[in-house]
Amino acid sequence: MIRIYNYGEVPDSEIFSRNVAEKNVEETVREIIGNVREKGDEALAEYTLKFDGAAPETLEVREEEIEEAISLTDGEFLDILREAASNIRTFHEKQVRNSFVVNNREGVLIGQKILPIEKVGLYVPGGTAAYPSTVLMDSIPAKIAGCRELVMATPPGKNGKVNPSILSAAKIAGVDRIFKMGGAQAIAALAYGTHTVPKVDKIVGPGNAYVAEAKKQVFGTVSIDMIAGPSEILVVADATCNPKFVAADLLSQAEHDKMASAVLVTDSGEFARKVQQEVERQLPLLPRSAVARASIDRNGKIIVAEQNLYAAIDIANALAPEHLELCVDNPFDYLDRIRHAGSVFMGKNCPEALGDYFAGPNHTLPTGGTARFSSPLSVDDFVKKTQFTYFTSDALSKVSKKVAKFANVEGLDAHAKSVLIRSEENL
């Protein structure tokens, strides 16, 4: 049963504790990465058989497989995918940054070029569920940024094929190449390349503990978006909310995996008990009830902050959740007080699931309190910046002594000389 805590009556360590990984995966992942680097495609085949129980005919998805997948995907769902893609595209197009030039000093031009990352690897989880939404969320910002090649990795089913909805989403989003591989071995293949799999420049996308650890270990060889942990939701609600709605929202994240966390912060003890009861009523009815039960029992919390909703907001900021729902009548009254959250869902008619699939903002978000210093996946994640500087001879001569002075203070005489040698008095 989801536990109720009265804020101020229990140690903060209980209120603000976070879930921890079930086991240390570091050495296992290190071994997998080493095998993929050494044996390439052979290692990928071995791990796919071992972990996914599959032996695909080809490692790369063929065009005819994509066409078959589209034919097998429900037509109504294809239309929904296209509409969701349009919403995601509209939102992310507003994030595009432009190169710039500054020309406010005579003889001086400085500026910055925005350039797309050339090759990006997109990891899409499989296993207990299929996530075509992740395909759209990770691919569309990359396409808007202008990335030359998008390479997707996703584990196959036991039949050696990729889930049709994932392939359909990839076609709609414009993914260039798709490989049937999952887990840490997929991350290793994307980071280092194999005979079949191209080496990429950056890897994005969520995954389990092994995927997260693999991304951590290959960082530096490639760039990554973030180290994504288990999914989180925090709901701030008052007594005017419908406890059925709030319970359903908490369970929407609890069903992700056993390590997910669902937290309610409210100013009403009575409302807390109603939500607790409603969670127990709804949970057994879920197809993924075993997963949700483990999540709720391990990481579920209801925190009662009876002072007021502002105290609830302070608790939310301290937890810095991945998803934050403001289930209150006037949510915009509180928005400016939110400092740390991945994505905020405003009002009583905005369940977090809207953001997972359809609204437009990205659903690849910082977890584990990292919203204190990091941001949702965006177009910015798929570009890099190059600066440029131009000085005429006259412009350089005006500042050469100042630059040389700076270099001398740092004890770098050659730096100073490289500037002074260009002025007429030193030739």
C-alpha cells in the first residue's frame, strides 16, 4: 500500500529518499562493451540470442520489413502517430537557434555557427513494452536540427522482428537506419561501430539500468543526452481534486517498471487517505498490476503538508521530479514558483500521459533529481556550436598590448609574442 507521511513529523530522509538500483551492473556492462568492441557483429548476435531469445536473419531492418510493419499497423493508430508527430514537430521547431555575427567594433567580426551533429544514435527500449512514442520524441528534434543520419537501435521480439508500431513511427519520423539490437550491447555498437553498425557521434534515448550504465561508460567516446533513471511522477493536489483522477495519474507511472516512483503532495490529510484507498481499488484492475504493485509498495509516497500548497510546491522543488502535475484550480498562479521539474502539467485536466504521447513537448526528461541542473531533450541536444573571430591588422594593433599584458600575467610569454609580432613596431 502507498505510504502516507506527514511532513515535519518524520525525518526528511524518509520524505526525500530516492529509489536505488537493485544491483550493481557496472562490471557486467563493462564486459559487454568489451566483447562488442572485440567481436563486433558476432557479439551482437550472441547477446541478442541470450537476452532477447531471437536470431534475426539480418541485423539491419530491411525496407520490406518496414513496409510490412506499416501494413500490419492499425490505420487509426497510424493517423494518431502522424498527428502526434505534427504536434511534436510544431513544438520543437520553436527551439531552433540561429547562427549570429557581432560587428560592433571597427575591423572586428565575431560570431557563432550552429551546426547539426552528423550521426545520431537513437535507443528505443523494448522488453516489457513497445514505445513508438520514444521514436517520435527522439527522432523529430534531430531531424529539425538537420542531423545527416539517424541510426535507431531497438531490441527484436523472439520472432526476430521489431514491433510494427515502432517501425511505423520510425518511418513517419524519418529515421534513416534501424538495427535489431538492444541493451548495453546496442549502446556499445553505436559508440564504437561494427562491420554492420555505423559509429555515431551522439546517443540519445532512455533504457534500463544496463543501458544507462552503458551510456555512462561510453561517454567521451560519444556524447549522450542524459543518464535516465526510472520514471517519476509527482502530483501536487488539494482537496478539491477528484481522488480517482489523482490515483490514476500515480498509477500511470507506477506501471512503467518496478523501480518507478509515484508521489502525491497535498495539503489535506483526508484527501491523502482517499487517494490511498483509490490506488488500492484501481491497482488490481491493471493488466500490469504486478509491476505497479512493486513500484507503489517500494517507492510510492503520499506527503501531507498541511501548511498550504506553497509548502507542497517547496517539497516538489526539493524532489525535482521528472513529471510534475499541478492538479489545482489555478495552476498558473503557482507556475512561477516551480524551479526544478522536467515537465509541468497544468490543471486538473492535464494528465501526464498527454505529454507521453501527444501534446508536443518532449517526454525524454531528467530523472533522479537531475532536473535541478538539466533539461528535457530538445533540438539543442542535436546541434553543436562553432565560434569564429576575425580581426583586421588595424583592429589587432589597437588591442595587441592589452592581450599581451593578459598573457604575461598568466606567464605565457609565447602567447604575448604571437600577438606583438604582428604589429609594425615589432616586425
